[in-house]
Amino acid sequence: MKLKTLLIGASAFGFAAAAQAQTVINITGATAFRSAAHAAIMAAFNESGALGTTWNYAHNNATAGKGGSAGRAIYKGTFPGITGTTVIRTSWTGSVEGVRALTKPTLVPETYLTDSSANIAAAGENFSKSATETSTVHAFAFADMAQAAAPAAYALPKLSGGPVGVIAFAPVINKDADASITNITINQFRRLVSSGTIPLSMLTGNASSNGTVYNVSRNDGSGTRVIHLAEIGHGQANPVKGYLLTGSASLNTPVLCPTTADTVTYPNTAVSNDFSTVSILGNGGYTSGGTIAGWMKLASSGNFNIVSWVGTSDAVTAYNSGSGGRVLAYNGEKLDGVAAGGMTSADKAKIALGKYSGWSFENLFYVGTLATGSAKKTVYNKLVSVIPANLSSAGVALTDMTVTRTTDGGMIAPK
């Protein structure tokens, strides 16, 4: 009996040792920053060896090479500075949802790709993977806004971490919109989000333009929405009137966001109830800027257009190499590179110098402290170090900024 007990104990110890040899890091939060986050994670793994040799990854995008825009991804292999195998899983649900995941982890579990052969079956990239599991254990959350801008229910515990870069946003209008529409102002945007529509003539300046412009936006779990509403003075906690779309080759007439979630009719949408206790007609929206970017690639089937505010990486996707929607100027200032398919040094300078105000600090949050020498601290420090070189069209490095702001959407001032 003693021998049997010893063998069982040894077996259990061996299993525990094996389990400890694998580190799992779950990351959630901002969808607008996902392309930069994915690029940074891959750059970090690359420091320990080549893709397909020392690490592999999988994502739920249906197209190979599109992992950067995936809603969920998993990376597995040798991470610099960590012994054994490291698994990093990402699930992008929105900045507010990321703050909620860290402060109230059991309220709504996040869904991640599973660490299994169903997902990572081959060396290198594995795409169109769908095997998932829920988890309430999250190491980090990216957020386009400060914790103070999230609902009061998510104010505690106070999160650690902070800015790791600057993320930029831009207004977009769908394909084949009137060519004379080149700009939208704060006041026009404020009217659009509060009423849901504005006359087309407000953007064309032409009295004969008798169409309608519809507001298409994110649900209130989104940092993109929080920043937009703060930026235009609407207030992030106030409801909006937003519209959802159906169609395939072209856009059908938009429909006010319902008060009950209907992801069959309107995929990738959610009602908004983070900032309110009940759902309000029109206050819902899309759970990803990438979904909105997809709609922007389509022409409308009637005398209307759709306008939205998205992260600049999603704006580039909406532009679709010139065959999709258009990036508009915001208050008379335009990110010309983004409007032509990719953020340029001139765009970055407009943001860094304070000429363009459509930006916020991108934060990387966590709970408590990171123990010296721990895997979490190693991953955190590595991501912070590689993010500046992997921002691409997402934004600007902190070290390049000559201006700052103390609150989301607040006054811009020299550092």
C-alpha cells in the first residue's frame, strides 16, 4: 500500500512539474489596438527563434496572413527570458470589457482559443481555428482609455500599468459616398451620435443633397466609443443612437440597434449596458472596429451613407487599397497617409505635435504587482519594449510625443 501511495505521489508530482513547465498568459481588451498587440507578441517570440521552429500560432481569421486583425489568437513556444513553453492567448472584446475582465473577472468570462491540436496542429501559422474555452483568469488588458473613463462599477481594484503608446482614430465614410464629403466636425459628429442621423447636405454643403447620413458605431464596451464620445464632448456615459446593417454586395437601409442582442441577424454586435443598467434603443453597436471597416468597403443601395469613428488600423482596412471607403478629415485636419492606405511619418507628426486631436493613450493594465523574475513581468516588460517598433498604422510611440493630455478627450498641451 505504501509503495502504491508513493508511486501515486510521484506521478502527481511529475504531472505538476510538467504543468509548471508551461506558462499561460491571457490578454484581452482593445480591438482597435489588436494589430499592434499581435505584431508585438510575434516580435517578442521571434527574439527566441523563427516561426515554425521555436514557436507557432493560430487565429480565428478565415484568411492566412491576417492574424493581426483576428479577434482571437494563440501563440505557443519559446518566449525570451522564460524557461519552458509559453502560451499567450488574446481575446479582443473592447477596452471597457478589458477593464471589466481585470476588475470583475467572474462577471462575464472571456473566450479564448484552446491550447490543443485542434488549433495549433501544424508548424507556423494555423488560421480559421474555432475551438474555444472560457476563462476568468486574465494577465493583462489593453485599453484605449484610462480606468477612470470606465463605468464606476469597474473602478476597483485600481489597476497597475499604464500608457505604452498612443493610438489614433479617424472618421470614415462608406464606399462611393459623394466625393464632396471630405470633412466632419466635432459639432456634426455630436449631432450624428445623439440623433442617429444628419442630412447629407450638412456634409456636402449642397442644398440639393437630399440623402441621409447614419451613425454606425461600437457598443459601449468599446474604448474607441469612449474616446470618441469624450473627444466630441458628448460624454462617454451618455447613450447614443446607432444603427446596424445587413447586406452583402451593398448596404441595405440601416436599422436602429435593438434592445435585445440578435447576433444572428446582426453578427458581431452587442447591446450596451456597461454604462447603464438597461438597454436603450439605438445604444448598442458593433463589438469590433474590423466589422465596421468591412461595412465601409460597400456602397449603399439607397440614398444614404454611413459614417463611423474607428482606429486608424481599421480605417486602413476600410480604405481597402482604394476600392473601399474613405477616411475623412476631422475638424479640417486629415491623416493623409491613413487615407491613402497606411500611416506615414507626416501623419505621426500631426499627432505628436498636437495638430491632430483624434488620439488617446493606449494602456496595458494588470492587477496588483508583477513579481521580479516572474513570467508575467517578463512578458509585460518585453511587450512594452517592442510595442514602439510595431505600431505601424495604429499610432505613435510615447517617446515621439511632444504633447500630452491629462484626461481622455481633454485639452492637448505641450509636455
